[in-house]
Amino acid sequence: MEIRPILSTLRRHKTAAALIVLEIALSCAIICNAVFLISNRVDRMHRNSGLAENEIVRIQMSGIGKDDNAGALTESDLAVLRGLPGVKSASVSNQVPYWSASWNSSVNLKEEQDQSNLSASMYLGDPQLLDTLGLKLLAGRRFTPDEFVDFEGLQTPNSKVKIPSAIVTRAIATKLFPNGDALGKTVYTWGNTPVTIVGIVEHLLRPVEENGGPEATDYSMLLPVRVAYNVGGNYLIRVTDPSRRADVLKQAKDALLHNNANRIYEDDASMTLEQMRDKYYLQDKSMAWLLVAVCIALLVVTALGIVGLSSFWVQQRTKQIGVRRALGATRGQILRYFQTENFLLATIGIVLGMMMAYGINQLLMGKYELPRLPAIYLPVGAITLWLLGQVSVFGPARRAAAVPPAVATRSV
């Protein structure tokens, strides 16, 4: 196909051609970044928390005033919960994933250093917390009974109570000890006493994922610290049958209030962990669908623009098409002419769009700390718009190819 006649024709229709190029460029730039943002949101919503989410329900209780007997009441509560039908295990923790509060502490390799190696989220709980969360050890061991300390003891002024050990995620172990020898090593967190790493789990999502950036979502650790119900107020219950979570939740609420009614049951915060996850990612889900709608709208508008301009050009060039047909041009040649013309316009628009996509991504990186746009999104966006252009121009091009030479030349 000779390109020179096509370029000559486009030079005579500079405004219309420029508008299509600009439309394709804007669509390419916006769609590449939008699809990248959608991918980030989807990846975020499907992160592995490391927990047996479909088996866990959470009840939040808060005390009324100061409760000097909170520790004993917590033990009594746990005994009641563990005795309920359908309960596999129960525990109390200071925090839970998919919530708005997080306990964080710096983790250092040396006792005194100017900058911490990382910031980790600290899960505190009794010996059953590991089982209640459904965490599985990749290496090392569980906490031994003599390693557990009481939270109140740690808070006492001049206390000599120290945290002896920790179970960390693989992300922390890899970050601190890249050679894979984290077990048995010591770190410094929550005080100036070394804490020995005794176990490693695959995942444990921190409650507030934004803390520390995307790479730190798995920077969490378990500490053998028993807490009372009024430290975070999170009763976690793991059920034997996920289909009975609602029944267990109701029975647990009644049992806790019956055990001591002088407390506040947080109804809007007591739900299954899957419900908490859905609620936590609701904004991400809405944003993803909004961006999908934007992408579809841009593709539709771009397609309509190409169809409209191509139809207009076919109408304007009816005589020229008839002349070419009369001189021996086949329908296939006319069809290829319009498709090549669209391909050239789309290529120019896509090249401009790629540069604009890179610029938009740089702006998002600077303003919102988003990651760099992977290069793979640019050729994928280009191919999508090339295909869209060819599909959109096919109808008008077929109508042009179907113009009979006699009809087109009758008015010449």
C-alpha cells in the first residue's frame, strides 16, 4: 500500500486528523494508568493475610471505667467461649487485621542505632492466638508456656518483665537477615532487651496496610504477651464450621454479656473476618469499578470518534473512491486504504499517548507515592487501541469499498 497518497490526504484534513490523534493519545495515556491502578487495587484486595479468614469471627468489647479485674475476667471469658459448641479455639488480641488501629514498633538489629531497620506491627496474645489466627509455622517453634508475660507487668514502672521471644513473618526475616538465618537471631523492639526470633510464619497482614508502604504490608510479629479484654477489646473466635459463624457470633455475644454485663458490646465492630475484609476494601473495590467504567467510556468515545470521522471522510471522498474503482481499484484495496490511514493516525496517537502516560505516572508517583508504571502496560495499551481503531474503521471502510464505480462517477 502506497503511503504517500494517504499522507497527502491527511494534510488536507489536518484539524480532523489532529483531533483523532489527540483523542487516541489521551485514551492511551489515561487507560494505561487506569488499568495499572485497577491492577494495584485488585492485588491489594487479594493479598494473603495468612489467617484462616473464613473461620474467624471477631467480637469487640469495651469496659465501663477502669476494671482492676480485667485479666481475671478475660480468662473467665475465654473459658466460656472455648466451651461453646462449634468453637475450635478462642483468644484475645490487642489488634486484628482490616481495622483502623495498629500497634507498631521499630525493629533494630542493634540496641542503639540512629535509624531503625524497619517498623513492624505487633500482635499480642495468649498461647492459643497462633491457632486461633490459623497461622502455620514455616520454620522454628511455637512459644513455650514460660515465655508468656502479662501486658500489665510490662506497663509497670521500673518493671523487670521482658519479652523473651518473637515469631516473625518471612518478610521480616528476609529483610533483616537476607542470608536466611533469622532463627535464633536477636532483635531489639519494645525496650532495650534482646528478643530472640524463635519462629517464622509465611504471612501476617498488618492491620493498617498503609503503614510503612506497600512493601511493608507483611511486616508483622507475634509476641508472647497476654492481654486483657480492655487492651484493644478483640475477642477472636475460630469456628469448626464456617457456615455456623453467625450462630457462634450470637452465642458468644450472649455468653460474654452473661459472664459480665458491665461492658459495652460493639455491635458494628463484631463480625466475621471476611466481613471485615469486605468493609476494609470497600473503597478500593469502588475505585476499581469506577476506573473500569472510565476505561470503557474512553474506549467507547474513541471508537465512536473513529467511526464518525471515517464515515464523514467516506462521504466526502465518494467521488475519489469512485474514480479509483473506475481505474481498477478493488474493494480490498479501498478497504486497506482506510485501515492503513487509521493505523497511521492511531500510531501517532499511541506514541504521544505513551509519553503522556509516562508523564502522568511520574505525577502520581510524586503526589501519591504510587509505584512506577511497568513497561508492559504501554505495549498492551497500544495493541488495544490499534485493534480498537481497526475494528471501528472496518464498517465505514466496507461502505467505502462497496461504492459502485458507476454511481460514484455519475456526477463527475
